[in-house]
Amino acid sequence: MSRPTLSRPPIDPYILALLGTVALAALLPASGTAAEVTGGLSTGAVALLFFLYGARLSTREALDGLRHWRLHVTVLAATFVVFPLLGLAAAPLVPAVLTPALYGGLLFLCLVPSTIQSSIAFTSLARGNVPAAICAGSFSSLAGIVLTPLLAALLLPGSGGGLSADALVRIVLQLLVPFLAGQALRRWIGGFLARHRKVLGYADRGSILLVVYAAFSEGMVSGVWHRVTPGRLAALLGVEAVLLAVMLALTWYGAGRLGFGREDRIAIQFAGSKKSLAAGLPMASVLFGAHASLAVLPLMLFHQMQLMVCAVIARRRAGDPDRAGEPDPSGEPGRTADPAAPAAPR
């Protein structure tokens, strides 16, 4: 049987939607009363997002995943230790390459937790350990509710970041409480969510678009975007490309050196190399206040870059040869493409 041909993936429509939302905020930013309404709606949208995360996560899967603790520790170390260290290593780039504000945003993106949906989708497409990816992304998001503000208070004292009791309470109420409420109600609403997964996927993405619009509208009204020149933006993209390449290599080859099998390495690579826009945006709005719009620019760009790059990697891993004795690039037996590829990840 011939191997399936994997065509070059088109640009994810969701990425185009994100770019369109940024353009809309640039042309028609919300201000005054509209900004207050948009901010309130975005806060509610993020709470709904984390409620759905909690309602979808099977408690049994989470408990079963605890048995694979080495994998989860590896992902958490990549997310909250290796990433921040690489962010700190980029400090000498200021001010020759990056402005202090852009560097603060770059360092902030290194502190936010991993993604959930896209880690699961890419792991599934690449024929990796999907249950491990589900648990790893979920554990990372939960840990990030506490670790991201603490790391920001430690590493970003002069960049608008910081941790106060009020900020911590707001983060817990907006992220952790909805997640726990979803877990508590999963028994009654889990079936409904499973039957309407596609519709709820639009709700997920719509929530993120609303948060992006609110943040970038605030940036336009305050005039922060006038401080970002095309040259600085290109430099930021270059730095982020190097950061992503380093993390993809470290998570893949490092997991191999730690003795993980191919399926686990795939889960570690996709869960340990990405950053969550859904979790980072609301945290930035609390930690950075009026400076949040510029602080999340590096996270926005990194988010789009990681989706495009990981989509290519996942498809190549899915097309690994399925002949006995013929290794994939990791030196382990390959697999054919998954005929039931998941929907476009975010």
C-alpha cells in the first residue's frame, strides 16, 4: 500500500482571523464606554474558556496521567525553567536589538504555561501519546496560574510586572475558579460538551479573538504601537524564531536522552515548546495593566509562529515510514499518517 502524500499545509484560518482582529483593532479600536464593555466581555470570555477546559478534562484521565510523572515533570521543567532561562539569556540584546518594552514582553512569554488544544491536536496528528499531552497541557495551565505571576514578580520588577494580593485574587477568580467549576459539573455536562465539540470550538476561538481585540484596542488608544518600528518588529521575529527552534530541538532530543519512547517524545516536544495565548493574555492584563497590549505582542507573534512550524513538524512525523527496521529521524520506528487528523488547532 502506497504511503499517503502530505501536501504543504495552508495557513491556518484561525491565524488569519487573529491577524484580522489585530487589523480591526488598529482601524476601529474600542474606546470609552465601548472599551469598558469590551473589557468586561473579554473577562467573561476567558472565564468561559477555562470553564470549558475544566469540563472537558476527564478526572480519570488526569489521575491516570499522574502515573506518567516523569513526562509531566519534563514538560513543566521545559515550560517554567528552560524557557525562562533562555529569556534571561536574551537580556544582552537590549537595547541594540530589542527595546526594553519588547524584551519585557519576550521574557513574559517565556513565563506563561503551555497550550492545551494545540498540543493535543499536534500530538494526535503526529501519532504521539495523546493522553499524556492532555494531562501535560492541563497540569501546565494549572501550575501557570501560580507560577507565572510569581516568576513575573521575580524577573519583571521593572517592566510593569509584579504580584500583589489583588492581582493574585483576580487571576484565581478568572482562571482557576472557572476551571474547578467545570470539573465539578463535568459529570452532568460532559456528554453535552462532547456532542457539541465543534460548536464549542468556535466559542473557544471567539473568546480569544475578543481578548485580542480588547488588548490591541487599548494599545491603539494609548499610542504604544507608535514605539514599535518595522526594524524592531523584524528583530523580534528573528529572536523568537531562534527561541522556538532551540526549544523544539531541546524537547525532542533531550527527551530522547532521558529515555522516553517516540510517542512520549512527541507529546513532550509539542507540550514543552509552546506557549498559551489563552492563559497569557488575561494574566498580562492583570500584571501589566495599561502596558499589557505591548507586553503581549511577542506572545501573539510567537503563538502564530509555533502553530505554523508545529503543523509542519506534526505532518512530517505523521508521514514517517511504516516499514519494519526503517527509522524515523529520531532513530525509532515510524508511523503512517493519521487518517483522522484533528481539526485545525489554535
